[in-house]
Amino acid sequence: MAQFKILPNTYILSPLICFSRKRLFEEISTLAAAITGVSERTLLSALNEREAMGSTACAKGVCIPHAVIPELKQSIAVLAILQTEVPFNSVDSDPQGVDVALAFFLSPNDKYEDCAQMMRMVSRELNNPDLANSLRRVWQDNGKLMLLMLKLDNLLFANFTPTTPQKEQSTNPIVQFITEAIGG
């Protein structure tokens, strides 16, 4: 398992053969359940509920399904590369096919702002056809897929701005001044 700086632990489900978004989500949920111990039904339901709010398709042939799972201690990701595209409706309901899915099961222990920033950055990077096509070209080589994920993580890390915890404001200005003066 590679150590990522920004991405959560990522597991690979490739090559994958399935013929519908429903089946894709089932396969992703099955793997995530085996890793996390959270029930497959819980994970699948969370992905479907999120998808019902709006499509997670983010680029040509790429989707980023995701959900917050209250039972998770730490977030995980599942990269699925499909042998052929499956129908996957986009936001404007135009027919769209997906053959690359990077699913995130997020822990409530993670900072919301950091997760949201990571998801935006992942979406932007996967919108790059060179990266998406590289994933497709090596879909049968999990070692090369993991190297590409490490490169993606390095791209994210170079541009990531972690949120800093807000300092508690003291109501007493003297205590606040002393705290700041001593480097607190």
C-alpha cells in the first residue's frame, strides 16, 4: 500500500467488468465493505443517496462517487477502471458513459474543508484527458495504476492548502495579548 499525502488509502478494482452504474456501485461497495468492516448495504445506500442529489460524473468518462460514512474511523478510496463504459447520466441528463470511477468513502473525523478541497482538486486533475487516458491505458496493471495515483497525490500535495484550526478568541484582551506575546 502506497503512502499518500492527500488522498486517503486507495484500493484498486481493475480490471472490472460490469454493465450498469448500479453494478459499479455494488462492486465498489463490496470491496470497501471488506476493507472497512462497514456493511455493504450502508456503503451502497450512501453512494446512491449522494448520486440522487446530483451526478458525480466530473469529466468525459470519469466519475467521483462519494459519501460520508459515520461508522468510518478513516477515509478510503476505491479506484475502479472498467473494461467498457457504463451508462451514467450527467448533470444535464445527457447520456454519458463512465469507465473510470474514483470513489471516496469519507470519515466524519476528517475536516470537511480539507475533504472538499481534495475532491475539487481531484475533479480538476481527472478532467485532464492525459491523466484519465493514462489510467485507461494501464487498466490491467495495478502497479502502474498505483504509480499514477501517487503522481496524482503529488500534484494535489503541491497545490493543497490545509485548513488551520481557528484559535479560540479570549474575551479578556490582556490574556489574549499575553498569549500572542509568548507565541501561543
